[in-house]
Amino acid sequence: MPRPPLDGLIDDLYYLAGAPPYARLTLPPMPGAFLIVNLGPPFRIRAGTGIESAEYADGCVVTTPTRALDFGYPPGTRSVGVHFKPWGPSSFLPMPAAELCDRPVTLEQVWGRPAVAELRDRLATADGPPEMLSLLEEELMRRLRETAGLGLVRRTSTVLAATRGAAAIGGLSVAAGVSSTHLAKRFKELVGVTPKRLARAYRLTATVFAIDPAGPVDWGDLASGAGYFDQAHFGHEFREFTGLTPTRYLEVRRRFLREHPGHALDGWPLPAE
């Protein structure tokens, strides 16, 4: 966990090393963003079906996505990274988050080649993961900047998270004293998606995390409890976000549990089909 004020922007800093459970993993969209500083062989990302995968040698930045990403991890992967809250990257980006929506970019494109090369060198020669994470935290503190509209977006997003996406967007704009157009504009600038889209991500993510893949699932009860109109609505939303039907998702999750019980990545990444 980062120290204040980073903790208001970031969920955690992490170190990842070793052999991936699968050569390719599907990462369904969720209400969050991330940054990776790569210290191992290049990895590849495909940002949607029908799109060619791209290679990332130095790392990448991904703002809150609207579709699943396909990650190709090399054997012996090694990196440090940041899991941001949806609004988090905006305080470290030189461009609006909307420009990066569903468009992963290299770390060099965001922070520049000399700065990224220096950071990677310092991380690669650090004395173990704790020092590496401290170095990354210091870099983020150094780059932290004031961001117009951040308080508005953060407060609204916090309500969406607390209600699992069930809060009425119109009511949130009224409570904030701004128009729905202004609120949507700020969200696009700082999160990359509208409040409505973020609310949908919060709701689906909360619903998916409520699934126990080890036991039977009553899809009708699950959909009703999450506030979907009916099971068909839930299934449509599920497929739009993950690319899978709910039953196929459950099969893939169970495969992960069966083949890699207790793995650190179990829960959200899925074996790519």
C-alpha cells in the first residue's frame, strides 16, 4: 500500500516475477487502471478482437478499459507495477485519459525514453522487491501533479464503488452541483470513460467476484441480486465485458483453479482461449 497522498490514487504497488500460469491471459475490464515497468523480456498485449497484438519492452500504461485485454507473458517475466483507482493515472499522465481508452501505450510514450531508461536501471539494480517498490513509490511522488476536477471525479466514483454501480448518475450530478454533461466530460478526461460506463464496470465486477467457482451458481438469483433487469440482461452485459458467456466464464475459472490451485493471479485473469 502506498503512503499518502498516493493512497487516494492507488490501490497497491506490486512486484511480479516467475513463470506465468499460461502463456496468454485474458484480463476482463474492471474499474481500475494499471502501469507496468517491465524488467524482463518483452510482453505482448492485444487490446480487443480483430486487433494485432503489440510488443511492450519497457512497460505499459492502461487506463480503465471497456473491453478485455489479451496479455502474452514470456517465461521468466519480471516487473513492478501500479494498480490505480479509476481516476488515479490522471495525476501522472501528460494527456487526457480518454486518449488512452482501450489503447495501451508504452511507458516511454508517457514519461519519455531517458526517464524510463533511468528508472528501469535503478529498479533492475535494486536490492530486492521492497527496495524496488520504494523506488517506484518515490518516482510516483516526484511525478504527482495537481489535476483539475479530480475531487469531483473521486467523490462521484467513490459513491459508485460503494453502491456497486447502483447509484443514479443524474442524482450524483445534482448532488455534486454540476450538470451531467460537465460530469461526463470530467470523467472522460480523468478516467477515460463516462460515469455510466464506470458504474456498469463496478456492478459487473462486484457480481463476478461474488461467484464461487467451486460451487453451483444460480445465475437468475445472481443477476437479480445485482440489480440486472433479468438473466438475459446480465448475460448480455457479461459477454460485452468479458467476451464470454457466464457459463463459459465459469468453466474457464474452474480450469484455472484445477490447474493452478492457490495461484497469486487467480480471481480475475483468465486463461486465453
